[in-house]
Amino acid sequence: MTQLPKQTLRVGFVGSGFIAHFHLKSMIGVRNVEVTGVFSRKAENREKFANEVEALGLGSCRTHESLEALLTADDVDAVWILSPNYTRIDVMRSLHKAVKDGRSKVFAVACEKPLARTVAEAREMLSLAEDAGLNHGYLENQVFCTPVLRGKEIIWRRAATTTGRPYLARAAEEHSGPHEPWFWQGDKQGGGVLSDMMCHSVEVARYLLTAPGAPRNSLKIKAVNGTVANLKWTRPHYAEQLRNRFGNEVDYRNRPSEDFARATVTLEDQDGNELMIEATTSWAYVGAGLRIQLELLGPEYALEYNSLSTGLKIFMSREVKGSEGEDLVEKQNAEQGLMPVLEDEAGVYGYTDENRHMVECFRKGEKPLETFEDGLAVVEMLMGLYRSAEINATLNFPAPELEHYVPVVARRGA
Ligand SMILES: NC(=O)c1ccc[n+]([C@@H]2O[C@H](COP(=O)([O-])OP(=O)(O)OC[C@H]3O[C@@H](n4cnc5c(N)ncnc54)[C@H](OP(=O)(O)O)[C@@H]3O)[C@@H](O)[C@H]2O)c1
């Protein structure tokens, strides 16, 4: 049994792709942590990741050729699951078995969004973590976005205490489409943009509406209403573009996932007040880059945030030539004109505070703000929204039919 608190948490990463590198960048703003191991299937990816750990001064990172080797390493206390959605459950089953068999010393696990592709999978993720006695954290970075933390604190301290609680949260996350083929494949990812990005919006909106320190169940979900649509990527020109970029496995002529979704979630607080979440999300937004928009409205106040309304902007004339990149903002679409720049993406998007929080909770043995229970509750909302869109009707909660529900676009052969 590991004695807590531990002075330094030694973290092993499962996955070495886009988000793993984002997390790594943020870790330089986190104390009491070392990144000591990584597993992903390709040696070159593992090496690149380990070299970056070294360059950032985040510890000595060993590359592992198998998941088992990472999980049973004697220098790994906690695992961050950052591999694709369709690999989650197998990673978690392996971790559970290795811990139960006494082969692994891992005592905590954090998992990227969404926790799983279905309610059944999410429930299994939670019960595996609990059965193995692992502390668990759900990596929903938007809850830790610096404008969310600061905005929520001010609204609830100054405005809500004097004029009443907020009643409406609006959240949107949009960009021009994901970077790897598996995101576009309904069965692998779990759905389309609704599952990929609305997981952020419903959770950050719920968090903004929840009184500081109050438990998740202080707000009850009463009903959800969702719409999904294919606005851009099923058009022949764009379906062809996807096929050229990702190969025949991404076939948006015949097997598209939705590229637009909207949701309303009706909630009730402990005093019987009706509250509302309005969320919208798309892979069909071509602006400067990824855009997060948030609002929190109450009887005498309003909060608003737009991640592309940055303080820092850079103008580049048509004479400035260079290669395409994502060096100004995530999912960047241009390199000329007036461009917004997020000078600390890892901080503003919440990764730094998220990782600081998870590391401190894990090393001290405390329950994180976001756990697998929250991840499960998010998946329940998402599945409710898919079901609502499928039947073209509002779905009242609790909805036991969601236990084994699979979104239409995620059904094999869909
Ligand atoms: N919070 C956010 O805003 C945010 C943003 C992006 C992604 N995410 C989430 O992060 C997760 C990963 O997304 P990503 O964008 O990083 O995807 P990605 O760029 O495709 O990277 C996936 C990584 O997982 C590795 N991998 C694939 N299969 C594996 C397996 N069976 N076991 C271990 N590693 C495996 C891949 O490397 P090898 O090929 O070497 O195996 C790769 O390093 C997803 O769940 C996604 O939803 C969250």
C-alpha cells in the first residue's frame, strides 16, 4: 500500500498523440510531478514523446513496448489514458487486472473526454476503477479553463449571492474538423461531433450553473432535447476531400457521422428552480481556429467569453509566406490577415490547472473535482441527446433505455 501524501507523483501516459503533447506542455506549470513512462504502439511516437519530456525537464521518461510493461513499471504511480476512445475500455480492463493481480503499483487513473462511447462502457470504466481501489479523475479541461474558473468565482461571489443564482448557461465549441481518421468513424469514436465536442459544452455549462462546492447531484437533469445534422462534410466535394485525406475508411458519402449538434438540457436545483443549458457544436466552423463561446446568465448579470477574442492579435500581409501550422491557435485555418493568438493555450484551455488539480488530489489521496462518476453522467447526457435526435422528441430523465443505447452513427454497419 502506497503511503500518501507522496512528495512526487510519477505519471505514465497511455497515448503519445495530439492531446498527450498538449498535456505535457501544460505539465511545466505543475508542481510535484514527473512523467516517468509512456506507452503507445509505435516506437517513433514513444521516442518523440520521451524526448519532449526530457527537453521540458519533466523527469526521465522510459518508453514501454507494451501496456503491461507500463502498468507494471515500478516507477509509475498514476496513469493518464490519452489513447483513442475505442481503446479506453481495454486499457482500463488491463489496468484493473494488473492491480487486482498485484502486478501493478498504480493507485490513480485519469482519463480524457469522453469517458466512453456508451453508458454501458462508461459504467464499466467507473466500476473497474472502484473495484481496483483506484482514485479516478475525468479530464474535462473546460471546467479548468482560466476564464471559467475566474468568471464562475466572481459571478457566484458577487452577483448570485445578492440577486439570485444563475439560470441559463450557453456553451459552444466549434472547429473545422478533427485531425485523425478515427474521430470521423462513428463506431470507433462513439458518434460524431456530439460525442466528440458536446461532452465539453454540457459539462462546463453544468459546472457554471452549480453553486461553488455543491455536489453534482445538487442539480437534477429533468429532460434533454437534441438535434444532429450534416451540414458540410457530406457535400460531395468535402466528402471527397475527407476520403483523399484519410482513405476509404472515412466514407462520408455512405457512412457519415453528424458534423453539427445542438442541445437543450433542462435541470432543476434543490429549491425547485428551473435551469437551462443551451449548447451547440460543430466540425463545420471555418474561422481563425477552434472557438469556445460561453455565457452564464442570471437575474441581474451576465458572463460571456469567446476564446478567439484574444487580447493578442497579429496581422500578416499577403507578402508573408510560410508553411501551414497550428502555432497561433488550435485548429488554425490561416496564416495571413488579422489572426487571434492565444499566448498560453495550455493555460487558457484549462490543461495546466486540470493537471495541477489531478496531481495534487492523487498524491494526497483526495477526490478530484471531476471523477469517472462525472464522466459517466456526461455520457448519459450525450446518449440522451442522441436518442432525442433519433426519435425527434424531448427525452425525460431518468431514462433507463439509455443503459444499452448506441447512437445510430456508432452502430456497426450504420
Ligand atoms: N480535451 C480536449 O480538448 C481533447 C482534445 C483532443 C483529444 N482529446 C481526447 O484525447 C484522446 C486522444 O486524442 P488525440 O487527439 O490525442 O488522438 P491522436 O492524435 O490520434 O493520438 C492517439 C494516440 O494514441 C496512441 N494509440 C492508438 N492506439 C493505442 C492503443 N491501443 N494503446 C495505446 N496507445 C494507442 C497513438 O499512438 P500510436 O499510433 O503510437 O499507438 C497516438 O499517440 C481522445 O479520447 C480524444 O477525445 C481531448
